[in-house]
Amino acid sequence: MPAIKEIAAALRQSSIDGWLFCDFRRSDPIAYRLLGLSDDLMTTRRWFYYLPARGTPKALVSAVEAHRLDSLPGAKLVYRRGEEIPPKLALLTDRANRIALNYSPRCAIPYASRVDAGTLEIVRGLGVEIVSAADLIQQFEAPLTSAEILSHRRAVAVLRAIVDESFAHVARAVRAGKPISELALQEFVMTNFASRDLTTDHPPIVAARAHGADPHFAPSAADDFRIKRGDLLLLDLWAREKGPEATYGDLTWMAYVGDRVPDEYSRIFSVVQAARDAAVDLIQRRVSKGERIAGREADGAARAVIAAAGFGEFFLHRTGHSIGREVHGNGANLDSFETDDYRNLIDRTCFSVEPGIYLAGRFGVRSEIDMVIENGAATVTAGAIQSHIVPLLA
């Protein structure tokens, strides 16, 4: 949890009078993390907490749960009836002109959009200017400690080893005339996670042939291809160590079940590779010069390469996402497509770079690496970066 004085200083630097946190039944997990609130207490009523750039914080709580925010510093107001909320919010935010809320105009950055439209209307009715807290959220949520960055690097190294082991496992099975299914390979990866004491929020993506054209394909008993000779295989896996300072790694590699990768697969991979490297190069160049680089700019660099090659309509998702203690973190994403992430990539943050081309009914190609910005340098943390589709039977 950041210190109250650190948040106040950030508000002053941004010329924002205060940050208003609003919650109903844990609808805003960001507020709980930033304020250091426990999940143990019953929370069934609306509460509000106002952190001013100058002065003393104030809370507004229901009489039913009057002690919900007692762990936080500052004065406390209590409401009984819903109609008391607007006038007491006015007292909470007295003399404020610009207030930050955990929302994003037109939901440009969904990760920051936690305040519902009705509450937004109440606050706007106070006659204040509302600004998005997206940059503030990134400033206090996304930066990693040195220990967390080391945890990420260890996780990526293990994931990279599991990729090689998984591909070797497929090759052995196919050579033995015992093709392995997507679901069985997924279970193989999960067993490797467990043996290496890694945890994940979801099993990996294992996609052969046409399943690879679905960016988030999930094998199941009802939809499970047998992996055989001549198949293009996509493996996307993410995991972290266990413990409070554990940070995710997230990689995607491509393989071909044969001794020579067909020209079409190689050609499309080379486009994806060039798009990935264009984003990496732009990020590294800007960061090394101390210049700003917005998430949407990095996405644009990768997207331009794929569009120039004639595959623009088949690049279905953003170029990358923030990574932290959750695999999809609250820092800037590499995105000008699904959303418009205007936030700058900042120091001590981690994110993926993963462009792809997806040809429905045929196959998909994606290459994913992770990067960390630390001490004025942007580095790839994935070890060896994939430069070609791996021919498993070569």
C-alpha cells in the first residue's frame, strides 16, 4: 500500500485536488489494494474515501457498516438514507475542482473503469471536473520491486524450459506412433508447473491446426485435436512462483510437427516476428533516450508491419498487456486497437509483446516475449527469442 503522503504528492504534481474511491460490495479491487483494506470485514453497503492533495482524508460510510473504513486515517461521515449521499459527498470533497475517479472516459482503459455510471452522475452533480485515475493507478499499482522483477525473470526462465520439454514430449509421442492430444499436452504442462512449484490462474493454450486461429482457444474433452505429423502447434503458457512477491511470466512459442516447416507457415511467422521486433525496437530506442513511449505507440509499430504485409484484418488483438502479480496487470498495455491506451510505459514495469496473425479455419501464428523497463533500460526477459518455427522432427 502506498503511503497517503505519496498519493497526495502525486495528486499535487498532476494538479488534481483529490482522489475519490467508491465501492459497493468489493466492486473496486483496486481501491482495496491501494488503501490496504482487509477483505475480512463484511462489506454490503456503499462507502467512499476521499484523499485530498492537501489536507485530511475523509470517509463516508453507511450506518449499517459504520466501522468499515476505521483502519484508514481521517475524519468520518455517516449516512443512513441514500438521499444523504450527495450532500455528504459535497462535504467530503469541499472546495475541490478536479477529482480523480477510478474510471476511464468511454471505457478507453477498462482496467481503470471501476466506478459505475450512476455514481459518476452523483459526483458530477457536485459541480466538479472528473478526471481519470488511470495514470495514478499505474503509478501506484504497476511498478514492481526488485524482488518482484527477479521473480518474473525466474518464472520466465522456467517457462522457457517447459516450452522445450513440451515440444520434446510431442516429438517423442509422434515418433513412437502415439499422437498426443491438445488436452494431454496441456495436462503435461500443468504437471510441470506443479513439479516446479509454479501456479497459474488458467491452464495454458495448446492449439493445433485450425484451433490456433482462435487466440484464446481452450482444449476440452469435447474439442480436442490429436497432434500429429504435419500440424502447426501454438503453445501459450503463463505462470508465477508462489508467494507475496511472485510475478508472472508469459510466453508463446510455435512448433511444426515435421522435419521441414512449410513455406507458408515460415512466411507468416516472419511477418509476426518482424512486427514483434518493431515494437521491441521502438520501446528500447525511446527508453534508452529517456523519451516517453505510450502503449498505443508500441502497438501501432507492430500493427503497421502486419498491415503492410497484407494481414492487418487478421491481427485480432492488442500487441501486449501489462504483467504483474496478476498475468494481466494494471499498467499500460500495448494497445491502440481494442482500447486506446495513451498511458506511457514507465520504469519498473513488465509487459508482453505478442502480435499474431489468425486465419480462421486454417491456423494461427503468435510470438510472445516479455519485457521489463528498469533503470532506464528496456530488456527482453524471455532468454532466447524465437526466430523461426521449431521443426519438432528435424
